[in-house]
Amino acid sequence: MQAHDGDAAKSLAALSSVEPVRRGLKEVADQDVQASIGNIRVSPGYDDTIDQPPLQSQTAPTREGGTRFRVVRPHAEGGLGQVLLAMDQELGREVALKEIKPQYADIADSRSRFVFEAEVTGGLEHPGIVPVYSLGAYSDGRPFYAMRFIRGDSLKEAIQRFHKAQPLQRVGFDTLEFRQLLGRFIDVCEAIAYAHSRGVLHRDLKPGNIMLGKYGETSSSIGGLAKAVGKPEAAADRSDEATLMPPSGSGSAPTAAGCCDGHPAYMSPEQARGEIDQLGPASDVYSLGATLFDVLTGQSPLKGPPMDMLIRVAGGDVPTPRSLNSSVPPALDAVCRKAMALVPADRYATAKDVAAELEQWLADEPVRAWTEPLSVRLRRWVKKHRTLTATSAAALVLIAVGLGALAWQRELARRDIEKEQTETIKERDRAESEKQTAQAVLEFVENKVFAAAGQKIKTEDLDTPLRFAGLLTHRYRSWTRVFPKSPLLRLGCAPP
């Protein structure tokens, strides 16, 4: 740095020609140092593998020779192999370089399984499966293969992050975050369905084996437990994809009967019982259901010692998502339970069927695994027909308002009629009372006074006041003519 005025780029460029210094720096066990020297462009004609022990070489020769991949730093470690971040010097890109662990390097079965894993992964060309760029071996014969390096988290980490941010027993299953997480799981189902269409079983599906890129990538690593089993003739006739035939031979490295590799919490009952010959697509469907269980609850279906989990899985003693979290939607709970059914025939027939069920749920459509109550169907109908529902509701409101106004008008009219009827009744009663009074007076006059004159009053003459008044006037005049000197006139007892 001092020789180049503190310019790091010039220093690194000069370092590329100082070969002993480069070799010395490669022995420094520091990731930052290794990352720095990994970016140094090699001088023409320089062979970075000179005087390097095969097992500690930082360069991975291809089958044709040369120095294509340069290791930058360790990245991850699995059961059979370890993954290194490396630079592809031919194309100038970062790759994930997977090599078999040294302790398995001399075991023929392990080496065969490792190579088979690379061949199967490389033969499955699907957006949801990590692509393989190259397969080769070190000078000692130790195999390695380069594949796409995905920056991001595993599905397990994404699940834990989502559930950690949610209130206890009140997970937001209607949130955008959950729908995105479920969408990633659907991508996994599609990738596994493709693998099945090529006659390949995964046998080790779990959230930790699924990588989520920062730009929507969802990639599943096939792993060393994959098995090429072919596919039924009927299925082969319907598929556009041919059965995958790995160059090193069909099938996988032999698995002893009664052996059950993989994570016990995510393996199928038949796999937990060691019934290797019974494994089929339904076994991966079960593992998908167990992964969905993790998505819904934030934890694996079972916990505890491996042997205890194996016994419980083999006997179907697995909890349901809603038994751990009552807020899990019943439809998703039913899909998960069907995928994890104890009997393979009771599960979904294919991984694509699982994806289709979840897409139905995301689209707010009914799923086959759950019989919906009437209230849920009614809510869905209302939601789907919002315009019609809003128009109908508005019409009902208008009708209700109109009927209310009409009822009020009728009530007012009824009150007016009742008032008029009451007045009429009162008037009639008053008139009847006056009529009875007048009848009594006239009868008195008729019987006591006019009878002597031989005159009678007719009942119909009492119907109206005018006729009654006229009658009285006529009677009065007649009476005064008959009795001109009657004492009743002087006493005021005569009719007016």
C-alpha cells in the first residue's frame, strides 16, 4: 500500500505478479483476506495450483483442466458436502461450489451419491431448482460441482421472521406478508411436481433446504437423498418431460432397508418406518404438508429426540396446525392435514394438487379438503358480487325508506279518519240526544196539548232541525188559534 500511495487497486494489481506473496496470503485464515485476494486478476501464464496440496487447493480444476473456479470463503455445510463461495473466472460471476467433505472422500458410496446429486440437480431444469453449471473433480478424484449462488434466506428463516413479528395466537393470515410466504411455498410445490414428472423423488424436503432470493427467486436444493425412481407408464404418456436418467446410472446410492435418512419431523410415515420400497410421490407430498405446517405455525410438526419423533411419525401421532394456533384458517388446516395423512392413498395425489388447493385459498375459492359452512359461502358470494350486493342494498334501503314513508302516511291518514269518526260519533250521539229530548218534549206537547186539537206529530218530522223548527212553528200557530186565551201562553210554557 505504501509503495502505491495507498491505492488498494494498484496494490492488488501489483500483487498478482508477486507469486510468493500470494501463496503466503492464501495461508492466512481470515475471510476478508481471502475475499480480497479472490478478486486479484492472475498474471498470464500463472498456475495457481503449483505446489498446492490437492485437498487444500483453493482452485477447482474442471474435467478439461484449467483454473475456472477460485474459492473466496466457506458458505455452508451439509451432511455429505460443504458449500464454498467461489468466483467463476470464465464468466466473472459468483457461484456456489459444493465439494464432498474430506471424511467421505474415500467412501465409494458417498462419492457416488454426491455425483448422483449433482447429475440429478443438473438434469432438472426448472426455475424452482438450483441450476448446476459444472461438474468436476480435484486432482485426487474428489468430486465437486458448481451451481448458482443465491443471496437471501432460507424458507425456515423467513418463517421464523414472519411469526416472530406476529402477536401470539393472532397471526395475520390475511396480510400481504403471509400471502407472499405462501406463494413461495406454492413455488416449491410446483418444483417438486416437476421433479416427480421426471421420475425423481426428493426425500429430504424441509424449510432449511429451500432458498428465497431477494428478487422473488424460490429455489429448492435436491440434496443427496434424491432418488430417480422413474414414473408410471400412464404418467409418462401424459408428460412432455422424459424420465431423468443420470449419466452415472439410474436410482441413487443404495439405501439399506430399515434406514431412514432425513429430518424425522418432515419425513413421511413410510420413510420413518424404513419402508424404502414404499416411497413414492406421496412421500414428498407428506413432506410438503409438514413444511406447510411450519409455514402456518412457525414450528416443525414435532420436537424432541429423533427416535421419539420417528415413532410418533410412523404412528401418525402428529398435531394439527389449529391445535397449536387456533387462528389458522380452517381451510389451510384441512389442506395440511390431508397432505400429512397417515395412509399415502388419503393424501393429495400430486404436489401440484397441493399447489392448486393453496391457489384456490389465495383466490378466496373453496378447497376440496374442507366442507365450508353456509356462513362462509354466503360471505364469499357477497364478496364476489360486490356491485350487485351494493346495488341491491341501496335498493333495499330505498324500498325500506319508501315503505316507511308510506306507512307513516297511512298512519297519519288513519289518525285523521279516526279523528273524523270520533267527531262524527260525538255529533251523532249529540244529535241523537237532542232528538230524544225533542221527542220527549213533543210527545208531551202531543199528548198533553195538541191531542185536544186532534193534531199529531210525525216521527219523520224530527229528522232535521229545519223540519222540526217548521213543525213547531206550525203547531204553535195552530195552538194559538185553538187556544187564544190559554194560560200556558202567559206562563211561557207554549212552544216558541
